[in-house]
Amino acid sequence: MHDFLKKSRRQEKRRAERSGGRRTPGSGNGIRKNDVRTDEFSFECKFTTKRSYTLRLDDLLKAEKNALLEGRTMVFEVNIAGHTYMIMTEADWEERIGVHGE
């Protein structure tokens, strides 16, 4: 198995274990698109061993659409050279921490 694929699967497995979710077999191939799902969240996982990652609006919007189609909140996980960051919309973040609009 190619090293990149191994690392990608390892990242998905780790996210599933840490979130109490399940990996999506063949994510992107079938009906379910994002990599890991819980009852509440849909995770799209990306990684690079390099020191930079290009984050594209189209990727975020696609992951968000896929999550919303399943009634879940999108979380975009990016691992850059061993450092993991979780990205979600401001509205979803504020809902989680209890901030209410004015």
C-alpha cells in the first residue's frame, strides 16, 4: 500500500477513534462523501508532511454541503507536518460555545 494512503487511513482511523465515529469506506466513491461520521459531525480529513497546505474555499464548501446533506455539522481536519487543526464555520462554532447573535 502506498505510504500516502497508509497515512491518510491512519488519520481517518485516529479521528474515528477520538470522536467515537466511523470511517466512511471509500469516502468520495459512494453516497457518503466525507471521511469520518459521528451522529453530530461529518469530518473531512486532509494531511501533508510538508510545512504548508493550500486550503481552498471550494473544498470547504463541498465538505460542508456533504455534511449538511446528512444532517451533520462539518469539521475540516487538516494535519500539517504533524500539527492538527479543526476548521468549522463561525456559526457552527458559536452554536457550540453558546454565543447568540445580536
